Amino acid sequence: MIKAADLPDTLAVFPLPGALLLPRARLPLHIFEPRYLQMFEDALKTRERLIGMIQPCPGKEGADALHRIGCAGRITQFSETEDGRYMITLSGVSRFRMDCEVSGFTPYRRCSVLWSGFDRDLGRTEDDARFDRVAFMDLLERFLDARSLSADWDALKEADEELLINSLSMMLDFEPEDKQALLEAPCLATRRETLTTLIEFALRGGTHEEILQ
């Protein structure tokens, strides 16, 4: 397990719209662009093997702007294809706050990052004492039925609260700004409330702009 003292001050970042990584969750990625292949190979040479997932934030500070908060993941699995691409798995370690972008000679982007404020990410699995699983699963079933999507209901019913909420936050098809709101939720209960709101608005045919109001 990575400790707070092991977290680096500078992190390679992978800006990918709609791709959400959360602490203690796993994100599969397909790496094929040359700059990100280099990023992956460089990360493997470090002790922590960390890559920072972060959402682009176009239109606010320029075309290449990034959101301030992302989540670092440790490379825990990878396989190489015959044509030199990689299928990798990142295991979420901790969220971070971007301080500033670091210039250098790498083809990928690197940022100076701050880890303070996210202490719970390195702790134990979170609980949600007010989670009504029966009501939530009913809402989820209606949401998936409306989109003609299937699910492994046995696995969902057996999953613990954090795994269930975080996995759905990562997997369900919401707008990038909605994904960012899920990432920035300060605790599991707040993330569950945000996720519930997003699902309810989607079922009513609400828009992303209405959710933000």
C-alpha cells in the first residue's frame, strides 16, 4: 500500500474526457498514442508507478486547460499487443489538486500536485450509513432499463457500498462535468447523493445544465 510519504510532488497526467478514476477502484485503459506509450513506460521505471487521471477543462482557461482535481492511479496490470499497444489497469490511490503544470522534455504533460485534503483516500474503505440499498437498486434498475442496458445484478447486490457507488460513478455514461462532480465529492455519502441526482435527472430527461443550476 502506498503511504502519504511515498506520493510524489510531480505527476505525469493523462487528460481524458469522461474517464473517471476513484480511490480503491480500478480503471482499464487502452494506451496507443506515442506520447502516452512513453508516459506509461516512464511510469513503470518509478517506484510508485503512478499516473494521474484528470479531466480537460476547455473553454475556461484555454483549449488545453485542466480541472484542478484529478486522481492518481498505480499501474497494477498491463499486457502488450502484437502491434505495440498496451492494455493497462490503474488502481486508484488518491485524489490530488493540481498546483501548476511543469515544463520539460517529455511529450506528455506533467504537473506539480498537492495531496493535502484527501487523507481519507489513503485510509480504509468508506461506509455510507444512510445508504438505502433497496431504493437505490430500484432507481438503478429503472435507469438501466430505460437505456436497454443489462447488469450483473447478483454482483451488484453483493458489492459493498463503496465498490458499488464508485464503480457506477465510473461506468455510467454521464457528461464529463458530471463525472468531475462525482470525483470531487468529499465523501462516499456525498458521491452517492450526487450519483442519485444524476440518475434521477436522466430518467426525467433533464439536461446537464439543469443539474448544475
